[in-house]
Amino acid sequence: MKLEHIGIAISDIESAKQLIFALFSVHPYKVEVVESEGIRTHFYDAGGVKLELLESMSSTSAVARFLENHGQGLHHLAFSVDDASLDFERFKALGLRVLGDGPKNGADNKSIFFVHPKDTVGVLMEFCSNR
């Protein structure tokens, strides 16, 4: 298991893109709409660390709710795993509050699930594997 990316919720994507460029001199290498989540993701390689800027496209998306409650900032840490389905069941058996009924299709061609931040020292954690 290793850090896959850092997800950052953004309310002003243009300002965020300008900041990322000023800091790292990079543009997004991939922009993707995840219709099922009501978001647009902007992926950056920032010195070997993948950043995912999360832009809400719907007032009812989880990212929109996060922005309303917390403002811009760290949304989640994502970790790559070999098999999201196996780890979903393993974490569930450990008594962790996994969100949803199982892994779902996420951005960057990944199968993903989240563990509730109340069970992960206050940080929403995503676990993802290649589909």
C-alpha cells in the first residue's frame, strides 16, 4: 500500500490552477468528469506527488457538502491497494465504517471506496485499485 494521491476540494478552480502553476510550474495532465459523483477532477504531478483538485459540478455532491461545511482544503488521502474489493471486505470485517456497499468506479480508471474519517483519525481515506 502506498500513497496514490492527495484530494483537495476547491471552490474556485481557476485560482487553484493558477496557484498550482505558480508553485510547481505544471498544468493538469488529466481532467475528468465523474458524473456519478457530480465532480470534475484535475490531476497534477507536483514533484512526484499526485494532486487531485476536486471541483463540484452539483450542489448535492459530497464535495459541495464538504465545501459548505469546511471550505476549501484537504478532502482525502488516497492509497493504492492491490484489490479494492478485498480490502473493502477486510476493513468492514475489522469494524471500520466503509462508505457505500462496495467499491465503485472512480476517476483515473480506478475502483474506489472510502473509510469514514471518524475511524481514521479525522481524515477521510480513499482506497483504490486499477479496474
